[in-house]
Amino acid sequence: MHHASFHVAPTPQAVHAARHRIMDTVRTWNVHLDEHLRHRLELVASELLTNAALHVRSRLTAAITLENDLLLIEVHDASPTPPQPRTAGPYDVSGRGLTLVDALCLVHGSEPTTSGKRCWAILALCSPLPASDTDPPEGNGAADDLPDAVRWSITPAGACLLEQLRR
């Protein structure tokens, strides 16, 4: 497991620098970032950092954790208010960040902390595993009737990252 964290001022220049620092840190961990993965990581890191910088305007802490082929990106800020998704119109210049994060990550969320909140996202650094015979059939609408053990599975690496989120 690899982990790094650092403080970020709530300014556009600091968000830009933090995004590059995250990318550089992941590269030092010998992670191969193809063009698609690099763009996903840059966009997710930028959105999490920018949301906090724009809406909270307090010092932020960025943290990244690599566990096997999963990358956890976290942004801690001083506000307990969770991010509010919204629907952006075709000419709006903002309001799409959480939708983008949702589309690019395996899972993401936010939770209160003793000093504010933590917003996080998990990216897979490899291709998804092929469907297994325990995956529910698609298109039958019965997924909600299946037991959790069939609907959800987690790898050991995923379990380690979930433990990081519980801390």
C-alpha cells in the first residue's frame, strides 16, 4: 500500500498544483497511466479539489492511497455540509462536477469528520474483471430481489480501501 497527503490552499492555482502533485505522486508509485486513466484521474482530482476550494474556501487536505489496483482520492475540508449535486443546463459553466465524478469512478461519496468532511472517490487502475456466473443477469429488473452476496462482491484490495474510509 502507498499513501500520501498534503495541504492545499483554496485557490485555483493551488488546485492546479495539487492535481499535478497527485499525478506525479501516482507516477512515483510506478503506476502505468495510459491516456484514458490519466484523464480520469486528473478530472476526478480536479473536481474534488475545485468543489472544496469554491464552496468551502478553507485550507484543504488532499490524500491519495494506492492499494493493489485501486486508487482512493480524498479531499478533507472544514465544512460539514455535503456536496450538493445539481442539474446543469446546456449553457451553465458549472454544476457537472459530481456527475462527472460519478461517471468516472467505481464509487464515491462524502462523510462528516470531526473537523468538517471528507469527499472521496475510488478509481480502478486496471480493466474491470469479466462478468462472473454470480453476477445478476442484466435487464430482468430483479436485482433488488437478490441477496447482497450476489449483488455485491469485494476484492481484498477493495476491503482494505473501505477500511481506510472507516478511519
